[in-house]
Amino acid sequence: MGNRALIRIELPGVKLYRRGKVRDIFELGDSLLMVASDRISAFDHVLGSGIPDKGKILTQLSRFWFDYTRNLIPNHLISTKVEEFPDEVKPYRSLLQKRSMLVKRARLIEIECVVRGYLSGSGWREYKEKGSVCGIRLPAGLTKSAPLPEPIFTPATKATTGHDINLTLNQMVALVGNELTERLQEVSLKLYQEASRYAREKGIVIADTKFEFGWWDDSLLLIDELITPDSSRFWPLEGYQPGEDQPSLDKQYVRDYLESIEWNKEPPVPTLPPDVVENARGKYLEVYRILTGRDDIT
């Protein structure tokens, strides 16, 4: 099943900037080093088990998408090659290899830019109750997992702890202004449409995903991770059938397991059994291989 999961990243002598649910970020002057661990979170909690090689998969898939979308918007990626990193982190080459990105230290725009192309998850629950998704009215008669008439932009607050909170466009305007709201909506929809077209050709449906942005001087940059199984809902195109649940190639598999054991979503957090860990790793690897055509993680 591969190496043991790498849960905690330690780089003695290198200043820690922030520990996230999955990534540990270190300061390197006007750059940051983002290192993806094998931690996995669900329902706003980091679980007691990691998924071996998950951090490598997230990093390499993000690198692929950053390269693929460069023509649409600049991004924060400087390099994923340890030999091109500052000297102070090169002693940690074996730990950093394939799971780290040297990035520009952009000023975060604290909005999750979510784009939904299909009716699933919290969107489906709201639609059943109100006929809308994040306050956007949709036609009557749509079914679970159905494609939306067109992709919709459904922003949310970016919470460091707890749940993100969905925003209407008017609420987003109040936070960041009309001009930036329109710009983020436009570029998010373009990114989703282009990525969805590519993924569909490879046999993957991107049901929804989220983007994050920041400022580098006066330039808007695409940042963080990009279209990964942690930030997206991936379905196999083969066998896709609206009206029912779809097989997942993303973190939904782990959420479904946690629902099946009726965890109350409060501490203590569960430890995943070995078969769930192995199956989750397999799903992450499968979507990476399908989308990139590569098999170079381990």
C-alpha cells in the first residue's frame, strides 16, 4: 500500500508560517513553502488516520492544473523541484520530494470561489427544500446529480476553523467590492469550464470545485491547491446517471464511511480502518492517473 502516512511535517531551523488541516506552510522570505502532509480532514476535523502518498498526489495534481490553466490566469507556483528551492530547505529533500511547492507569498483574498456544475451535496439538499442553490433559483424538476442548466458561482467565506458560510453575490460585494466580485466570478467560471471540458475528455466529471485567489503586488493570482480530490467532487463519466448517487473519486468516499458509522462529527475523531485507508488512496491515485496520464507518485 505504499509508505506509512506522513502526518506531521517538521523542518527544524525553518520558520513555520501556519499549519493547516492538510498543509504545513513555512516562511522563506518573500516566498512560502507549502508542504502537503498525508492528513485527511472531514466535517471540519482532521481524522486519526492519514492516507499514504495523499500529499504527493495533491501536490502533483495541483502542479498539473497550474500548468494547464496558465493561459487563463497567473498563479503563485514558482517550482515543485527541490533542487530549485532555497538552500536552507535542501537538506530535507527526501521529505519534500513531490509533496511541496515553492510559491509566491500572495495576500490571500478570504473568499472560497466555488463553482458547481451538477446538483449534489449541500446544493442538492438546499434545492430539495427551497428550489435554489446558495440562493440562486433553479428550474423545477432537477434530479440528484443532474447537470445544472449552466455552471453557477457560489462563493463562501474562508473559515480557518469551523464551517465555511455560503455567500450571496450581494454579500460578497459587501466584503470585497463589485469589481473584484465580478472578476473572481468570471475567472472562476472560465477555470471550471475549461477544466471540466478537459476532464470529461479523460472520462471524469467535475461536479464542483473551489478556487482560491490572492494578490501579488497588483496582480491577481490563483493560489493554494487546484482541482484536487480534496477540493473537488469527481465522478467517473462511464456509468454516470442523473437521479442517483455517483461513485466518488474524491474525499466523499471517506465522508460516506464516517456517515455509515454514525460518527457525531465531534471529538474524539475516528481512526479509519486499513481497508478504508487503502480504498481512499486508490481513489486518489486513480483520478491522478486518469487526469494526468502519469503514474509517478511513489
